Amino acid sequence: MTESWPAALLSATSDVVLVIGAEATLVAASRAATDLLGPLASPGTRHLDLCGAIRDAAGVRGEIVSSLERGTAWRGRVDLLDSGGRAAPYSLTVRPVPEGGAVLIARDGVDARERAAAERDRETADLFVARLGHELRTPLNAVLGFAQLLELEPLPADLRAHVERILTGGRHMQALLDEVLDLARVRSGGIDLDVGPVPVLEVAQGVVDLVAPLAERRAIVRVVDPAIDAVACADRRRVWQVLLNLVDNAVKYGREGGSVRVGVTYTPDLHVRVEVEDDGPGIAPEALPRLFRPFERLGADRSEVVGSGLGLALSQALVSAMGGSISVGSRPGTGTLIGITLPGLPGERTAPAADAGVGNCRVVHVSEDPTAQALVAQVLSSRLGVEAIPLRRDAASPEQVHAFEPSLLLLDIDPYDAAGAEILERLAGDARTSLVPLIALSQETEPRARARLQAAGAARVLRVPLDLRRLLDEVARHLAPERSAAEEGSSDGREGRPAQG
């Protein structure tokens, strides 16, 4: 019987074994299955969600279901997706059991030495991508920063249009870098998730509002239905990122003058289900297996629609990392429906704080990038009347910093160089500088990494490339003591397009 599958066998076997009970939910899994699939291999998972771990090449899932309905076993080669969204070949056997349910047994189809070599190559590639992204962001920071500075000036219409084009192109490049680096982190298992209660309906409605300008240009009606006030156990920023990608795609690729439906509801097992459906041209069945491949746009690269082909691959990896699943259904000429399922949780809500005023103060900016220092000095002086003092890291001793009598410190921290973190530790640990608020400027995007910087002494962590308006808000807030206590709950987590920091 499926419910009494020998626990010792499941623990000892090196095969991926999933035991599905008569109620079409998972009742037992081998250790190898748990290692491969993560939270998806937890008891109670629906068999439909488990099917999401099988890459549906040439209708494999339909073949398996048909075989089970006939009461016969199915055998073949498939690609299984692990919890990070990576695919690997397996020999799969699925057989029904007389009392109902089924047993899935998957055997690794790659030699262990070959897999180890491939893993080393992948890790090398991920490290290269991460370092390349870091090197590209330094000049990009200058481009976006000074373009934003020009945007704040009273410019003639033609020059303002040029500046807007620079910002649009720079932010598109930033978005592409973010997606590439995020995908590399997720695929390597190195992503940090800030998991907690997420009011999914609130996030979905915010995303629908955000894409309104594009939808209105294409005369697309947006509907949120059903609109259940469901709460998921997930990372709010990543849920926002995934839903933004799905809804944005539905609007971009949907039928002009058509509609996009976003539905939020609970599943029978109290997971949270979000569906994004359009009435566009749909996707051919033979193209569906390629939908979640990186840089795969299914021919849209020959259209006028701008995209990178990374959004769906990243969305699948993020949903899997949060313990959820993603599925897609489409019919040519009818439309496409993409659904994500996330673990459910009773909800709670939080709210952001407001902006603040400023006084006439002095700020010390510790950085190895003179371009960034010049940018920060100009914007703080011109917009807030604040004197910004540039200081190199090798001169940023507590004695030297204290000598300037600053009201605020700005510290650039390179995630690939420990020197910035060491300076933060010295300044936070010295009696002369520990009481001066310090804002860290870093490329770090992961909540745990930012939390580590705050635990080390940073009052706030702002993302690089800098959003100058966000920088001005934070500097103003920290230089207005009479309002700072009321706004202590503020964070660097404003929602919007994640790629624009």
C-alpha cells in the first residue's frame, strides 16, 4: 500500500521516489527526492504540482496521466527540474497501485563524474557572470547617476528628451544585469530569501496598477478576479518581481484591445494560487517546452516587443526557491494562462513611512570611486545645501572621520572586497564615530546581506546604482532629528520594478 511504503527503503535508495496516495497527494518521498525537489517533496503536495517538476517535452505529462488512467505503467526519459529550476536527465518509471495512487521512481541519467565536472563548469560560469556584472555596474552607476542629475535641471525640451533616452537605455541595461545575476544566484542556490507573510492580493493589485500605462496604450482591460485576500509564506519582493514579469508579459504579448485577468485564490490545501491569463495569440504546443529556457523568446525577438528572454526562466527559479510551483497552459488563437502556487499563511500587514526634511550639515562620503563622490557631492550640495566631503578608504580612520565632525556618513561597500565591511566595523566600533548615522551604498540586493550590513552598524543600505531621489530622501531623513524617531520603521524595500532599484 502507498501509505505504508517502507521508510527504510526510502531513506536508503539513491533514486528519486515519490509515493502518491489515493487522494492524489504526496504521502512519502525518498531522501534523494527531498534533496532534488526541496519543499515540493513535502507530504501533502498535490500530484499536479509534482508534475510541474517534469519538463513537459512532447507532452510527457499527458502520456503519464493517460497511462495511469488505463492502469498501466509508463517508462521513459525525462528532464526533472530541481528546486533551483535546473534541469537534469532521469530515467522515469510511473506505475499505478491497485488501491489508488501511484509510485514515481526516477534514476539519475548522468554519470556522477560527468555531473561533477558539469557542476564545476557551471560554478565557474556563475562566478564569471557575477564578477562581470559587478564590473559593468561601476560605469553604469556613473551613466545613470549623472543622467538623473541632468534630469533634475531645467532643460530645453530636446535636451530633456535626450536625457530620458539615456535613462531608459541605462535602466534597461540595469534590468538585464539584475536578471542575469539573479538567475545565476538562484541556479547556484546562493539566493537569500526574506520569507514571511505576503498579502498576495495587495501585491497583485499593485502590479496591475504599475502596468496600467502600457495596458492603456494597447487598450487592454485589466481584471482582478477572483480577488481573495490570500496571504502566502514567501519573499514579498520576489513575489512582486515574479508577478510583475507575468503581468507585464501578458500585457505586452496579449491581443491589442483585449483583456488580462489576474486571479488570486486559495487552493483546497490552503496554498495560494495566482493566475495570469491573456486572450492573445497563444503558444504552439511544440514551443511550450522551451518557454522557461533562458534567452528563449519563442520568435518574439523578431518583433517590436522589447525583452531579454530571461524573465520566465528567473520567475520559475524564484517560485521553486520559495517552495512553490509554476505551470502554463496555452492554445493558439485563444490565449495563455500561467499560474503560480505558493505556500499559504495567515496574514499580517506593514506600511512604509514618509519622507523628511533637512538641515545645513556635513556628510563624509568614503569611496574609491571619484566619479561617484563627485555625483553625490553635487546632488547633495545643489538639492539639500549639504557639504559632502570625499574620503578614500585608506584615509577613513575613525580619527580622520571624526576630525570632519560629520552629521552623516556614506560608505561604499564592494561585495567582492572586504575592505568596505572592515571600515564599517571600525567606524561602528569606535566611540568617536559610532553615534554618527552611516548609510551603506552597496550592490547587494539580498535581504540577508543587507541585514548583515545593518547588524554591523549601517543605519540604512541603499542600492547601487543609486536612485538619487531615494538618496536625497534618506539623507534628509537622517539629518532631521526631530522626525527620525517617527520614521524609524522605514526600509529600503519600496516596491516597483526591481530592476530599477
